[in-house]
Amino acid sequence: MVDNQRAANIIGSLRSIFMDDKIPTSRINVGELVQSVFNIANPEILSKNITVKKNIESNLYFNTNRGEIQQVILNLINNAIQALADSQQTNKIMFSFLGICRPGH
């Protein structure tokens, strides 16, 4: 299921790159977006015994294409998981989103 979702996201992203139309954007809550991506990656994180620390400013929003940013975050998480698999250090992912944009600014 996770692989199907990931493939659908990649295909959707590739289609949007090659389309002449403007990429649709909407106001996104960063905390909810990041949590949705970690929910997708959670089985892999748990299987590798990785600890995740998230530091995300509350009420943080920005205008973007949700699917594309989800894919970027998922790629970052997967890269971190792969790097930790090859590491002898503590298996810990720290993820922070602070002060990018505030509502009304």
C-alpha cells in the first residue's frame, strides 16, 4: 500500500512537471503535512528501530502543491533511513520546520 501511494505521488509529480498548466497550490498546514508523511514512513522507521524527533512550529502554513512537498519530505525521510542503516551511530531522525511563514504575513 505504501509503495502504491509512493508510486502514485511520483507519477503525479512527473505529470505536473511536464504539463503546461500552472501547478495548483493551496494553503497547507506544515505540521499536518509532515505528520501525514511520517505516517506513511512509520512502518519502515519502526522496523529499523529509528527514533524520530519532530520540532514543527504550531500554526505554520505555506502555499504550495501538497503532493510535491509530500514527495520531497518522503524522499528526505527515506534518505535519512538509508543513511542510518549504514551508520553505527544512534538511529535518530531530527526534523524541524521553524519560522518559514506565519499566517497573515
